[in-house]
Amino acid sequence: MRYITPIMMASASVALAATDAPKQPNIVLFMVDDMGWQDTSVPFGPDTTAYNRAFHTPAMERLAASGMKFTQAYACSVSSPSRCSLFTGANAARHRVTNWTFARDASNDDGAEAARDTIALPEWNVNGIQRTGDIPRAFTGPSFVEELRDAGYHTIHVGKLHLGAANTPGESPYHWGFEVNVAGGPNGGPATYLSEKNYGHDAEGRPTSRFALEGLEKYWGSGTFATEALTREAIAALDRAKSYGTPWFLYMSHYAVHVPIDRDMRFYQSYIDRGYSPKEAAYASLVEGMDKSLGDLLDWIDANGEADNTIVIFMSDNGGLAAHNGWRDGELHTQNAPLRSGKGSLLEGGIREPMIVRWPGRTAPGSVQPRYVMIEDFYPSILEMAGLSPDQVRPGGERIDGISFVPMIDGTADTSADRPLYWNFPNTWGLSGPGIDLNTAIRLNDYKLIYNYATGEKELYDVGHDISESRNLAAERPDLVKDLSRRLGTYLRSVDAQRPTLRRTGQPLPWPDEK
């Protein structure tokens, strides 16, 4: 395992620059839903853990062996904010889609009833992001996919979108620059992965759930798990794309491994035979089915002679679900250990993701990048990979917050050094636990500060040396708490971020540097 530093890669990058690598490579962005940092046989920490040994993900192992692992890749704590940042390059505090979206004009804030009796939540952008400015309570922003399409890329969307609320333009992948769409819409999860249930439709084809998957009718009743059906459709789209003679971009955005945890019977019994409980076997089968999809795509790339001209990026949109015991065994908030907590939380378990990049001729096989990146960084990074401009101001005048991580791949610069990362979740999610609800946070180098709007509590962790966030240093380092609070408060005000208000007075709760 090689850890990449700018010094180590400097000479290699000069040699690589002399190659005749195509200016416009094909690009696959393989996005997984709700996959925790530990839900893989690929270790992203310094040690192989019991969780790593519990999963079987040979395709991820194959990708990591031929590419670069990013061990500190961050996203938001729930789905829509991450995906909106991915597509627009804007931090969630700026685009204000701070919770998950679905129905038009409707908030999905739930739970934390005691807090909500005294605290009014902000009017966040419940309608998601849009390319047009006519939709209320929505952020109008750019689209990296549209830029790829305009530069000659054939653009393919397969699976989950979850950017705009239902009955708004942003619900459709076509609105964002995709020329092909399979099963993408406003829903944040599947009604079911089972073709025996027609992926959420009755025998007459009527949806039985608001999360019914559309566009997979030919697989109804066939015994084809949804993950497999989406993969077959992606490969069919690639077969067509190959004949076009243009570069292509595939957004393979799986609904897996989001609930419901249906049993993928191709793999389920093998885990039962190994002594797993039915819950754990079902989840492990869902993970392995996702991994098979990755392997099938890698096989297609190899078989069609595209391996040297195709970038593959693997990422998850938020941490693994750990606040509900209906789908996995064990004590709550421990399923991402050694990371603490999970989805919905600003602790590491909710925001640190498995990420791998394979860029032939640029990523050293089996290498590791230990410095941090953020979900909005994908926008300028993918553009730079495609040979396009990653400037912070897009052609439409929109500003993006992301910073390209291509220099960290090449070893020419450490774009994480002294760079603050920001999160804002002035919402209630629905499940409770450590780091969940009404929080904002900043990470700067090794340290992370979490501030709770409701209680005024501040937690300070040396994440660089305490990955489990087991020791709150706030009382020991008041100087650092003050500095990070100032930086966080200044940033939130600068992007016009939102915060809750106190019902009794109607006044907003203090910013972190006001408490």
C-alpha cells in the first residue's frame, strides 16, 4: 500500500504528463447510497477490521488495487444535500438544501419533537436545486453534467437522482444535462428491490408506493433484483454509446444500499451458511450485489478496449445508517466503527465515505491519498479530468465552492492544507443519536468543531489522531474552539446560511461565534 505525497509524486507526474493520454476520457461516477465507510472488504483505515472481514466486495478490491483510495472523503450527512453539492459544486450551507427532498413545497423535517416545541426550523430549500429560477424554495445552480454534454460528452444517468422535488423540473435527469435516463426521479430510495413486487407496482402497473421505481417494467416478475436490472440497463446504454464515437459519462447511481434491506438471493444464502443472522445476511447480500454491478462495469470496460481511456470514481453519498436497529444487529450507532454514529450525524460515521479513483496513467495502482476532500469538489475535479475549465465561477456566473482534487492525484499540490470544510444541518432528520439534528460543523486540518444550535454545546475533536472522536477537547482547547467558532460563524454568514429560531422570541439562535 503506497501513501501518496506531493514529494513522492512530483517526478512521476512529469513523466506522466509526457504521455499521449486523451484529453477527453470516458468517465464513470459510481455512486452508492447510504454506504458506510466500513461496509466493504476494502479497508479505508489503517487496519482491516471485523466489519471489513464481514463483507465481500472483490470489485472494490480490484478497483482499489488499480487506483487510488481516498481515506478522508467527505459528504453531507443525508442524501439530497450531498447530491445537490455534487451537481452544483455549492456547499450545502450555500444551496440550502439541507435535508432530504421529495414532495413539492413540503418539508421532511421529522422527529426531535421536544426541540421543535421550542425551536422553529428554517425555511430551507425543500424543492431542491434547479437550473431555472422560477421554482420557489429552490437553489438555482450550474450542472457539471450539462457542461460535459456541451463539450461533446454523451451523458447517461442510471438509478437515483434525488436533486429536485416531485413536480419540479429538477426531478428529471434530462433537466441536468443527461441524454439517457433510467429510473431517475425525485425519490430518495426504492419501494423494493424485488421484481416479484414489480419494484413497487401492482399487477395493473399502478404504484403501490411513492418510491416505486419507474422505467424497469420489462424486468417485472423476472426475478431480477433492482441492482442487477439497473446494471444491465447501464451496460446496454454503454453498448450504444460505444458506437457514437464520442466520449461518454456514466452516472451509475445505485439505490443500493438504501433501505429496504431486501434479500438479494444471489448472495444471501452464502452469508446464512457462514452463520450470519438473517438481518446481517440480507444487508451483506445487498452490498455484494452492488459490488457485482461495479465488477460488471469494469468487465465491460476491459472487454471493449476502454480501460486505458476510462476514469472510474467510486463514492457514497452519506454514512451508513446506524440509528435504527430494524435492519442490522448490534448496538445502535456502532455499525460504522471505528467511526462514531452514522447517517444524519456530523460525527465521522455520518459524513466520511469510501472513495476510490482509477485514472489510468495518473493514479498509481494501490496508492492511498490520506488528505481530505469534500463532495462539492467533484464538480471541478470531473471537469478537469475531462480537460475542461475548473474555474470557481461558471459560465453562467454561478460560484462554486468545490476545489479540484486532481492536484492531489498528481501529487502537485495538497489542496486540503489549511482548507476549512463546512457542514450545516439546521434541521431535524427523524432518528436521534450522537451528532444528529440542529448542528453545524467545521474541519480545519486535524481538528473538527461541532456546534449544536439548540443547546449551544461545542465539541472539539482531533480527528487526525482520534478517528473515533472519543475525546472532546473543547474544555482543554478554548483558544482553538474560539478560532474555529469564528471561522465557522464568518463562513455561515458569508453564504447566507440558515439557522433555527427560538419560538418564544422569534429570534434566531446564536451563530457559533456568538455563543
